[in-house]
Amino acid sequence: MSSTPLKVVFAPGAFDTFEGTQEELDQLIADITETFGNMTTQELAEQSRSICLEAMADDLDANPDVVDAMLAQTGRSRRLQ
């Protein structure tokens, strides 16, 4: 594991359904960026847990563009229905 600080990048449309003010969104993004931007890859690995991206794709509340972008980053695609 590397001790290189993480670069925080948000998927296109990640906050499209955010229901707060622009100031609240700006603060949320700043908080996320600060939290993860100050972590090393090793610290992130130690605090991580697995998720099932395919299950997220089946969740009716999931933003399909965000799920597709996440799956694409892992070399997978959504199952055809």
C-alpha cells in the first residue's frame, strides 16, 4: 500500500438529486474532500468495506448514471434485464 494522499473525484451527476442549498452542497463536498484528501490509500483500505455494485444497480433509488460510471471503473457493466 502507498502512503500517497488520495485525490477525490466525484462521478458526473453524483449530486444531481441533492435536496439542499448550494451552500450546503458546497460544504458537503468540502467535508468529503477534506476527509478523504487527508487519508492515505493505506488508511482508506483499513477503513473500507465491500459493497455490491450490481445490487446498487438494481436499487430503484440509485442514479443509473452514477452506478454505470462506478461499474465502468471496475471493468463491469450493468446486467441486461
